[in-house]
Amino acid sequence: MCNCVSRLSTHRAVGAGKRGGSDSDTQQSTCGWRETRGNEEEEKGERERGECDKDGIFCHIVRPEDININMVQAKSWILTKLFDGVPKDSDFKLEVEELPEPKDGEVLLESVYLSVDPYMRAFCSFRMKEGDRMIGTQVSKVIQSKNPAFPVGIHVLSNFGWRTHAVSDGTGLTPIMPDWPQDVSLSLALGAIGMPGLTALYGIEEVLGLQEGETLLVNAAAGAVGLVVGQIAKIKGCKVVGSTGSDAKVAYLKELGFDEAFNYKTVASLDEALRKASPDGYDCLFENVGGYFSTVALQHMKNFGRIAVCGSISVYNDSTPQTGPYPHLTMIFKQLKMEGFMQGRWQHKHPESLKRLMAWFKEGKLQCREHITKGFEKMPAAFIGMLQGENIGKAIIAV
Ligand SMILES: NC(=O)c1ccc[n+]([C@@H]2O[C@H](COP(=O)([O-])OP(=O)(O)OC[C@H]3O[C@@H](n4cnc5c(N)ncnc54)[C@H](OP(=O)(O)O)[C@@H]3O)[C@@H](O)[C@H]2O)c1
């Protein structure tokens, strides 16, 4: 038998940076020869010569002693330059490091799905410095374990940033929701049945207290949070108006059951578009965009309207902070209530909330659209694309 097949398959997941990946990896070695020959004498000769051949194909045999089996090569995206305006490819660098075998109590994780989110742009300005690994959440698989709490093969959520592998003592690892159905992609744990879905749910229930029959306006409506906001509001029996940045997104929102949707980039007047979509005004605004949109939308709130300030993506790339008009007079005369929030405030409710989101998904009441980019190497492009509105639904990277 070809030596490189048997030896590498034995040491897959740890050998020379080869990723653990799927079980089928055991079938393939660096020489790509799968066949079992079974001739001991021939095999011995090949082993001594350090080579084998089949049908004229030459293969160099990788011996176990040639491989540092204790190392795995981990790729990371490093922030080389703090963002100035819109992030650029040249702000990132791909780095490779060798990770040691996990020690007692530790596990080796391999990323399966990674998330790119707007907060990464916003946080960069005050929580990161040049040379840091990009921050972020991922779904990873335990591929080696010396920690009984995290056996090989299970999937976890971790905040290990933009990297393919990590060694962890288990701190900060969250096992994926128990009873996650086999037929549901684990990528949704980063989207509608994960942080963005929870954000939508808490914004609606805890901050806005949205009631049946009310009218809700949501912007960035075709994104990860916005899509869930609109659908939950429909589940609750509300009228929903969505603002988004392309005609394809508008069409998708209508397909989902949004009562009104418009393309804020092409309407002649945002003021007119908001009036036309709901002449009586809005009880609730789920605010993802901020800036100019917010200024105009406030004029369309009903008296005693409520505003959940979830994000303000229209200002994240600003090098110089935007100034007024300021909202105070409008807020006073309309007696508005505006509250900023971060989903982590209701962490104690996450398990129950995830179950509710999953149930809506299984009942067909919640569509979980994703925008999947394949390849860890494409993370910066996926991130930049998401900030520019390329995504419908949750922007995900599949490794
Ligand atoms: N508070 C929290 O706990 C929390 C948690 C998660 C997310 N958030 C916030 O929620 C918002 C949505 O996040 P997400 O993860 O769901 O992202 P997302 O909506 O999936 O993606 C970002 C979207 O923002 C829109 N956008 C970009 N620049 C814009 C601009 N100048 N004006 C208007 N829209 C713009 C783009 O869609 P268009 O094509 O429509 O322009 C883009 O697709 C963000 O502000 C984020 O920071 C807050």
C-alpha cells in the first residue's frame, strides 16, 4: 500500500498543517494515490527509496518522521492598518503560525464558518490596534481534545477572530444550542439563529415592546438583523416597512411579506418615500443606519413613538464625525422614546430565545437567508462587500 496514504491518514488533522476537515480526508494523501496494492516487498523497497510509483505517476513518500505531528498551521487575518474610511484589502495581512498540540485540559479547534459583521468596522476605531488579529465569532469543530467537556467532533461558538485554528482551554467556548437539528446548517448559529437573530428579537420585545397592529420601520432591512426584525414584526401582526439599498433586496423583502419596501438609494426623496409607505407615520423605528436616514425618519414618527437604536452603519466609515441636525426638538414635540441597546444585555435569555427562533424557522415563519463566501482567504473581501451592501441576509464565510 502507498505509504503516504496510510501514514497521513493516521495523522490527519495534525500533520504538516493538513486540516482535519471531513472524514473523507482519510482517503486522500499528498500524492493523491488511493489504491491499496498490498505487496509487502514492493512497499518495503519504496519505503527505503523514499518514493513510490503507480502507472508512471511519481510520488514522494512523506514519512511520519518528516512531519512534525504536533503542529498544525493556523492562518489568521491581521489588521495591518487601522481603517481610514472604507476598509481596503491592503489593511489586512494573512499570517500563518504553527500551533502546538493541545495540552491536558485543552482542545484544538478548526473553523467551519466565520462571521463578518458591521461591529468589526465600528470597534476597530477604539478597541483594536495595528498588528491585532481581526476580531470575530466563528463556528468551529473540535478536532483534538484533552478536555472531556469538549469531545472531538462537537461544534462550538468561539470568539477567536479571523483564524482557521486555535488551541483553547475551553474558556469562552459555547457549545452550539443543544438539539440543533441535523438538517439545519450550523452557519445559522452565526445569523438568524444566533447573535443577529437575538438582536432583532430583543430590539423588538425588550426595547420597543412592539404591539400587534402597530407600524414598524426598519432600515438595512435586507441584512442579517433587518430580515429577522421584519419577519418577527409580521409574526406579531404588525405592518412592516423596510428600507434597503437595491431593487433585488426590495423584491426579496416583498417576497417575505414586508408590507412596503423601497430602495433608499434610488428614491427621489426619502421624506416622500417614508410618507408614502405609511401616511399615518410609524409607531416604532428599528434603527440600524443612523445619520441622515435617522434625521428624516424621526419626522415621521407618531407621537409617543419608540426607537430602538441598534446600529448606525451609515457613520461607521466616517473619518470626521457627522454633525446635526440634532434630534432634540423633534423628540420633545413628539415625545419620543429612544433607547440604544446591545444584545448581550439579555444573555440570560439566550437559550430560550434561540429555541424560539429555531421553532419559527422550523415552522416556516422565519426565512434565514445567507450570503455565503467560500474560502478563508476571501474574508477581507467578504467583510468589505458586506459593508458596501453586497449581502442579502447574513454574510458568512465557509472555510
Ligand atoms: N446593538 C447590537 O447588539 C447589534 C448587534 C448586531 C448588529 N448591530 C447593528 O445592526 C446593524 C445591521 O447589522 P447586520 O449584522 O445585520 O449587517 P447587515 O445588515 O447584514 O449588513 C450591513 C448592511 O448595511 C447596509 N449599509 C451599509 N452602508 C450603509 C449606509 N451608508 N446607509 C444605509 N445602509 C447601509 C447595507 O445594506 P443596504 O444594501 O441596505 O445599504 C449592508 O448590507 C448594524 O448597524 C450593526 O452595527 C447591532
